[in-house]
Amino acid sequence: MTDSKFKNSLSSTDIVDQYFLEHRAKLIDIAAFLDRLQRADDGKAEDFRMKAFNKAAEVLTDKQPDKARRILEIFSDHTTDLADSAPESKAASGAPKELQ
């Protein structure tokens, strides 16, 4: 068991039985995304979003608890200062420009 403060009412076998196929498909989807990115091979695959993505992927396989919270922190922008102007695209990027 982890040292998380929330106890799950399902057993680990119940969780795997209920959710494995759904999450297996998500991992295959992520693998396909990474394959497409690698095949593009235009030298732009290591922008700030992919740096955050790769850092988050490392969290998935470590032995520490609270993976969802820790990954959310990686993708969160913690700046508190207001920007002087809106970004050109006016769209969310999904990751902070600079990792800590």
C-alpha cells in the first residue's frame, strides 16, 4: 500500500480488472504520438511542452506516491505576475514555458 491519505475501496485486482484495458489503450495512443513525433525528425521535438511531457513520463514509473498530483504540478504554470500582453496564439500551451 502507498502512504497516500486516501484508501481505495477496491482491491488492486479489482482495479486492474476494471481499468486495465482502458489505460492500455491510452498508453498505446501515447506510444503512437511519440512514434509520429520521432518520424517527423525536424529537430523541433524538444520544445518546452515535450520537456514537460518527458518529465511527467518519468513520474509514471517511479516508486513515489501521488503521481497524478505530481504530474499536474509539472504541467501547471505557477507564475503569479500578470503578462503585459496576451500570447500571439491566445491558446493554452498545456505546459509552462520554463521548467523549475
